[in-house]
Amino acid sequence: MIEVKDLHKSFNGEEILKGIDFVFESGKTNLIIGQSGSGKSVLLKCMLGLFKPDQGVIEYNGKAYSNFTDEEQRELRKEIGMVFQGGALFDSMTVEENVMFPLRMFTKQRKKDLKNRVAEVLERVNLTGSENKFPAEISGGMQKRVSIARAIVNKPKYLFCDEPNSGLDPKTATVIDNLIQEITKENDITTVIITHDMNSVLEIGERIAFLKDGILAWKGDKSQIFKTDDKTVTDFVYSSNLFQKVRKAQQQGM
Ligand SMILES: Nc1ncnc2c1ncn2[C@@H]1O[C@H](COP(=O)(O)OP(=O)(O)OP(=O)(O)O)[C@@H](O)[C@H]1O
């Protein structure tokens, strides 16, 4: 669980986060949505420890980051898996080498054990047999699965995903969403996903934080987002045709 309390962050005198309070629960897919520039990435970077908040507290499983020793901060970094926008795979490394990278960085296991763990996660994301391929030789969806495998290879407690679906067709995007959700539940991970994709909100929006101009304008889950009359939310979600259709169908009791 990650609890964000009264989080403020400014750049050059401009307040970007204006007092965010939200609980990102473990074993759940927690989505951060909102328009461009609303502060989603800044919030994620504060949680990653890349930005220091000006005010407020971020607690990881009940302990405030500001109370972590240097050693504990290093430990926390090992406990965070990251799926970057676009995958961010190393082009010159094979699939196996990409997935092995964080294991080499954070652990001192024997080569055989490293290979076994990589084989295990590649099997989990359905990529057995692709070990020796290079990123350019596999599809966008497969690249995302490599990226997920790399993010979970160290058995993280926290998984941060920055637009994991960008650039994928809707069907493949759903496969990736479901994979992230399954892995979250199997391992009781606190998963935080930034997304613009309303299909993802529909599929895996177990907890949703909607940011507007640095404020948490609404929170709820995928069933509530259809029912709310909060204009800020409806203005945002109604820009999606799919949402209009689903809401209409719900209102008609379908
Ligand atoms: N390092 C920084 N220095 C100065 N300003 C920054 C920095 N990082 C972000 N900002 C500003 O903070 C605001 C929010 O940016 P942020 O990247 O969090 O938006 P976002 O909601 O993630 O948008 P998008 O959906 O387009 O990625 C923007 O105005 C941006 O210019």
C-alpha cells in the first residue's frame, strides 16, 4: 500500500500538485487519470522518489519515506518495478538479457539461478521461446510483455506503469491490461498505472484517482465513474465515444 497525504509540489513558483490525498492499495490496479499537464507524472515521480515533495507525506506500507534511512531507500528502490512508456527496452540486448538486467543490478545470484528466474517470468508473460530475440524482432505487444517481465523479475512490492498501452491496438492493449492485473493479484503488488486509455479504465479501474490541475478532483472505481454526475469527471470521460455508449447502455439498464 502507498498512502499519499497532502502532497504538494511546485516548480519555479508554480504549484503543480496542490495537496493530493490518495491510498494506492495492494493487490489492486490503481489508475491515475486526467488531462495532459494535470500532474500525473509529477505524482508518480514523487512516489518513485525522483522528486522531493515540498509538503506532505508518502508512506510505503505504513512508513513515511522521509523516515527511511539511506539503506532503506536503496531497499525500496529494489522493491519497485517500472514499466516505462514505450517499453524502454535495450535495443542491443536480447529479450533474456533485458529481463536479466535488474537481477544483475540488484542481486548476486549465480548465472544458472539468473537464467532460471528469467525463464520463470518469461513463461508467466507467455514469451517462452523468445529469449534470444532482439526487441526489433518482436511485436509491440511482445515488447510490452518483456517490459512487464523485466519489471517483475525482482519480485517487486510496487509496480509503476506509465501508459503501458500506448501504441498498441485495442485487443493487444486489453491483453496487457489483464496481464498486469493478474500479476498484481497473484503477487499482492501495489500497482499504479498512469493511463489515458478509457478502455483500461473500463477493464481494470479498481481504484481511480482523477487529477485536474494538480487537485484530486474525483476518486472511485470503474463502476462509479459511469454513475457520477460530477461535471469535471463527465467532461473528461465523455470525450471518449466508448464511454458515452457504455453510460447510455447502463442508463437503459442493459
Ligand atoms: N521537472 C520539471 N520542471 C518544471 N516543470 C515541470 C517538471 N516536470 C513537470 N513539470 C510541469 O508540471 C506540469 C504537470 O506535468 P505532468 O508531466 O505531471 O503532466 P501529466 O498529467 O503527466 O501530463 P501528460 O498526460 O501529458 O503526460 C506541467 O505543466 C509540466 O510542465
